[in-house]
Amino acid sequence: MDAGAEPGQEIESGGGTWRFPANRPLRLDSGATLPNLEVAYKTYGRLNETRTNAVLVCHALTGDQHAASVNPATGRPGWWDNVIGAGLPLDPERYFIIATNVIGGCMGSTGPASADPKTGRAYGLSFPVITIADMVRAQAMLIEALGIETLLAVVGGSMGGMQVLQWAADFPEKLFSAVCIAAAPRHSAQNIAFHEVGRQAIMADPDWRGGAYEAAGVRPEKGLAVARMAAHITYLSEPALQRKFGRELQRDGLSWGFDADFQVESYLRHQGTSFVDRFDANSYLYITRALDYFDLAAKHGGVLAEAFRKARGVRFCVLSFSSDWLYPTAESRDIVRALNAAGCRASFAEIETDKGHDAFFLDEPQLDRTLRGFFASTAQARGL
Amino acid sequence: MSIFREDFAEILRLVRPGARVLDVGCEDGELLDLLTREKRVDGQGLEISPAGVSACLAKGLAVVQGDGDRDLDHFPTRAFDYAILSKTLQQMREPRHVLSELLRIADQAIVSVPNFGHWRMRMSLMARGRMPETRALPDPWWSTPNIHLCTLRDFTDLCRELDLRVDACAALSGGKPARPIDPNGPLENWRSETALFLLSRRAEDRPEATPQNLFGEVELPKPEGAAPRRRRR
């Protein structure tokens, strides 16, 4: 574990990579086990003496552990630096915030790019298929290793929200509260369909080489970029795209060819090319698969409320965005209905915005107010 | 304690300590907060406005953003001891459905309705020949949120039709303390400005929380129609 505060950082942060011993492999839903488990994580703030102020932040599909500090891979600010920070809803002065990189990821946690202990080379496609529950199990191992018995809150948006729901189903006794933002209790046919487009784009790239591109010294950059472009459209709303780009052209006049004439084309191409610099194609395959396999009710006889039966002591906050068509409000309402049916204490708000699914990364005053209110009252209820 | 609406005082009196309470249209959570502090209730709010929802969350209340007309189906059957709908039944699109939903979700409903049979209304309509604008219902007809107005008599008729029992009723008028009434009393339909009802399903046996305990020595209306009725859900 290489811990320690980073210089030049306003908030106190720590973290590193937790390496679990060989006798503590991660047992996966598929039946396989993952030896030499590594979980990369960042922390912000300090754990209090009673160990009651820990908040676990779960990231979305292409996120990572750098939630509130500069991402060393991109040099850009953390993905949730509008929520975590001094004077913000998750203030490191008050909370001990932990963000991990999910397993299957490519930012330090065990994933398809990690070395397979059997061969000494990158797993590639011999990496076992993982699920959201597997990601959560790895997080639970880390939380335990950090000496934390109960989390004050587990919070996340999109895939992070699904991890939050999984936490509530699998480890309710370790949670005081749970905040699920812009998520769904299962992946819909449309969700799976979009992911399949992305995966096919990657696998159609000749440089993918059946997943063994690393050994060949190449990367399926074109395929991964196209996957990102398709997915990125689903994160935005139609009105937001229209407002931002409309039919605006890059240059005066049409090129009468297939250059990026329209600004929206250029924007998407940029999204695609900048993504491949920071993300691994096989990780993209594995994590999208985990999302597609996600159906929280399935393990509970198809009844979502059953998944939350043991979570009656957890305070839930479910949030959706009005213009999110990837995981629309109706999905969040299904979650709330199930929580109510299970007798859980649940709050729900639909944030009015035209920014689509990605609104949870952006400055939304209503999101800020809601999170602030929920965390403050939760902390008070916990006696902080 | 801060100054609160007279109906809040009455509701506070009615609700059993430690009860599970749903407040439909809970606004900024003032009533729920009061009930939580004074009666240690396990409270849940339903509120349509984002500002109201944020205010509830900041108070530490559990609140679901939603619409009483549409979203009562969020809540399972008999999940609460009380469902409260204070002064907004007449603003619902389907008051009849909402009322029966309240009594699906909860064992008892606390509902207040402005009485359109109040003498001020009648006099105003008689004298001016226009839709009344009074202190209880101050908006002009074209902008009023009160789209389903009724008299006390209309309301007790609907309760009868839905097989609901009036466990208690009190008249509320502009800042004065609540006055327990028989809602079927001939004069009350003239003189009660707003009425607050405690309702339950008629077919239920409810040994606890008898109306007599709640309203002291006040004589309460006998349930009409002695014949046992089919329990409607």
C-alpha cells in the first residue's frame, strides 16, 4: 500500500492499491475466483475515531478512483469535484471519502489488462466475466481491510448507483444510508443494445486481435473510439445536443465529403479519441457486460422488493434526472416503489434538467441542494 | 414551538405516538417534522415541488417526489397507520380515487376539506351571483387550484359510498381552535368553514384509538346503514 497525501492538493487525500493475499481470492458470481486481487482506491478526509464517517463513492462505467483529485492519467480534475470538496455536499473536513476503481477496470484494480498469475501476461479474454455484485464484493473487502465496519453512506451515479443498490441488497448491515443517482434496477433491452453496438465496434477493429492486442503491441483505438461515440450520445439529451451544436458547421460551407462538417461530429470524434488515451478496450467489454448482466430482482425471485428486505435500517435517497433517457425516471420510481414495498425508509427526487444522463457530473443546483440536505441530516442522525 | 396552522394542531392531537404516517402534499415538511418531534412518528412525505422535497431532505425527513393524483401507487397496502391529506383533496383530479387510495395505504386517513356549503359561500353566490371568493377559497374561478369543491354533505355522502367510517370530525375556521362536530348535523354544513375528518374503512374492526378517546366527551356520528357491506378496496 503506497499511501500519503499528494502535494499541491487542497484536500487531504490518500490511497493507493490494496493487494489482498493469495489466500483471499475474490469469489465471482460466475463461479470463477480471482487470485491476487488488487483494488486501487483514493481517500479524501480522515476517518474519525468512532469510524462512523466513511462514505464510499462508486464510479460509473468509465470512471475511476480519482473522484475529487487530479487524474494522473489525464491531468484533468476529478470526475465528482463538484460534489466532493471543501464546502461541498461531501466535505472531506467532515467525512472520510473512499473511491475505488472497480474490478475489471483499467486504473489499477485487477482487470483484463492485469497480469494473469498463471502466464505472467495480460489476461485479455481469459479474464473471467464479472458482475456488479463482484465489484461490490471487492469493495466490501477493501472497506473491511480499512477497518471500517459500517459506511455512513454509499453513493454513486449510473453504474455507481447500481453498485449502491447491490450494496443494499448484499451488505445492508454495513450501511447507514445509500444514495442512488440516475440508475436502474436492471439493464433494459435498449441499454444492452447500445452496449452491444460498442462491443461490436471494438471487436470489429482488426487491432483488437481477439483481445490479445497487448501482446501484439497494438490497441483497438478506432473500435474503442466508435464505442465511446455511440455511448456518449446516450449520456446527453436531444435538447442539450441541439442547444450545444444545432446544425452548426465546423467551417464555412459544406465539404461535400465525409469530414467532420458538423460541430457535433467533431465533438463526438474528440470524445472518442480522447477516451482511448485513458481507457482499455477489454475493460470496456467486461464492464459493459457486467452492466448488461445486472438485474437486481433476478436473484430474488424476480421481486425487486425482496432484494431490499434486509435493508430496512438503511436510509435511502434515490435521484433521477428528468431528461435522462438512458436510465429514465421511471426506473428510479421502480426502485422507490420496491423500497417502499420492502418497508425501507426512502426518499426520491427527480432533478429537473435538460442535460440528460450526464447531469450527475455537472453543476445542478437542485442536485447540490438535495445531496447537501440528505448528507447533513444523515450525518446528524448518525451523531456526527 | 413555532406557530403552526390550526389544522396541524388538530392533526397533532389525533395522531397516536409512534405511528407510521404518510403526509400527502407535505410541502416543506413542517407537519411531518412536528409529528416526528412531538409524537415520534415514523414519517414519510409525498411532495410535488422540488423546493419542498429539498426542504424535507434537509430536515432529515423521508420524502418521495410525486403527485397525490398519480403516485400513491408507490406505497404498499396498509403500509401506514395514518395517511394525511391536508386541504388539498379538492385540488386532486380524482378525489374519489385518492380517498380510496389513502385508505388502501393506511388504516386511517386524516383529510381536511373546505366546505363550499359554508354560509359565506352561499351568501356570496346568492348576493353577487358570482363564484365566491372567500378567505378559505380566495382565488378567482379561472385560476383556482380548487377544481373539485364540495359541501360537508357531499363529502359525507362520498365517504358513505366508499364505505368509509367517520371516526372523528372537527370544524376549523380562521385561526380559532378546532371544534369537534357531527358532520351530518344540520347546522354544520352552514357554519363550518373547513372540516377535518378522521376516516377508516367501515368493515375494519378497530379496537385501538377509539374516537371517544380522541375527542373526549363529544358525541360522534353513528355509522349509517346497519347492514354489513361488502368491503371495497
